[in-house]
Amino acid sequence: MKRLLASIHDVSPRFEGAVDALFDRLSGHLGGPRLAMLVIPDHWNSAPIAPGTPFATRLRGWADMGIEMFVHGWSHKDDMVHTDQKTALKAKHMTAGEGEFVGLDRAEALRRMQRGTALIEDIIGRRATGFIAPAWLYSDEARLALGDAGFGLAEDHFRVWTPMDGKIIARGPVVTWASRSRGRQLSSLAAAAVLRHGLRPTPVARVAVHPGDNGVPALLDSIDKTYARLAKTHTPSRYADLLAA
């Protein structure tokens, strides 16, 4: 079976309206709530998800519907000064100051992972499916911390793996869009047009959307085309299905 894995990133009370709209859009393509949500416990340290709040209740409701919940960092904000040139380039060019885990050491990465996991699991009343770093960027030590934290699944731009043993269970680029500049919009539209055809033969296709996509009609049109195309060749599935397979 070829599988289609769909996800909504940056799930936070700050972006609740956009998350709602994307949820409705994706559910229409997927035949129901067959998707994952990547939850930010406290976006940029100014939008906390607190137990007992209306948004926490919504998270619990989505999880009860079968939506997989991933821990998506703690704040989604890169608050470090990078002295390593390679890391600094990643932090500058691959994301807009949001690669929270791109430069963290093992201890600090583990602390944030455990803190976020405890909060989210307390709210949803079950284990989180796994961890995905903001912007899919990890330091080498953050990758080691994934196993320390006991996560069942993790992913980056090009693979999904089980952190406890490092086994790769899916390969291939994730289809995603960038909304923060006209140039990035155009490049992501071009990439999506290629990938929605190029990924048809692959066993697993991953497609991820972000709240910012909801405000750009051209991106929404591309999202619709991508899900419609891949749903013809791939079955909407859960990340946990990769473990069962």
C-alpha cells in the first residue's frame, strides 16, 4: 500500500483560525480527519497552551477523533547565537529565526522535548505520536536527545525514523509551501508542482501545510492540487501505520 501522510504544522492558539480552515480543507481531500497536528506548547514564548483552556479542550477533542499529535518543539523560536558557520547558515537561510533545535546541545534539547511532551500528553490524555523539530532542523545532539526522550517517531525534510534505534521507515522529500515572501512562494509552488507528480511512484508521500499558507490563494490552490493528485495513488494514512507496516 502506498501511503499519504498529511500534517498541519504550528498548531497553536495564536493560529487557531488558520488551523481550523486548514483542517476543514485537508479533511475534505482525505475523506476525514486522517492527519497529524504538530503542536507548539508556547509559540515564541508568548502564546502558551494551558490545561483547561478552550484551545486545550480543542486539542483533546482532535486527539479523540484520531488525529495524531506531535510535539513541535517548545517555542518554535531560535534563541541562540550561532558560532558554527554551518549552523548559522541553516538558521539564517532555511527558516526565519524559527529553527529552535538547530543549535541546541543534548541536555537543553532533551529538557525542551520533555517539557513539551509532558504538557501535551497531559492535555490530550495519551502518548504523543512523536517529535518533529521546527523547520525540520536538528543539531546532531538534538537528534541524540530524541532517543533519550523515548519518542516513537521523528521526521526531517527527507525521512521518517524511529529515534530509539535510528531505523529509517520512510524516505523522500516532504511537500510543503513557504508564504513569508513572494520569492519563497514562487519557489515552493514550483517545487510542489514537480513533487506531486514525482512522488506518485514512492511508497510514502508526505505533505505538510502551515497556518501562513491559508492567507495566500495561490498556495491554497497548489495545496488542493497536490492532495487531490496524490490521493489518487496513495491511501491517506497515519504515521503510526508506518510502524505497523
